[in-house]
Amino acid sequence: MNRSLLLCLAVGVLASNAAMASPELAKGKNCMACHAVGSKVVGPSFKDIAAKYAGQKDAEDKLTQKVLKGGSGVWGSVPMPANAQVSEAEARTLVKWIMVQK
């Protein structure tokens, strides 16, 4: 098999595994301490976040920055802290996963 094809296949497998691993990534990055898929904990549920930002073309970028830098005022008075332990790639993976929760 050609080396370029192998590299493309390997990247595809890694990307799909990263996307599929989002619940585990959310647990590993401590997101589940304040959020749950279907119910409010401290912060909103992932389903509520997906519904609120559905159809917004800048939602992925906006939410990625919120995961990284934190935020306040959108869901009430409790602020979301910055997440220094989350890389930008991990934040984007988490946001993509959150946005497909229904």
C-alpha cells in the first residue's frame, strides 16, 4: 500500500476515534463536574447548549473559546472557569460532540 494512503487512513482513524471519545474526553477534562448530557448540574446540560447554539454558524468557534477561557452571564450568574488543562484541539472536539447532543 502506498505510504500517502496509509498516512491518510491513519489520520482518518485517529480523527474518528477522537470524535467518538468525546464522552470520555469530557469526563477526563472534568466537564462532567458541572455539566451532564441531559440535565442541568451547575451549568447547563449539553443538550440545552446544543439547542441554544443550533444553526449559528460561529457556534463552534464561540463555544471553543468559552471552553478555553470561561465565561459568564449567558446561563445565569454562575461563571464557567477557564480550562487551562484543555487544548484548543480538545476543546473543539468537545464542542463538536456537544453540538450533536439532542
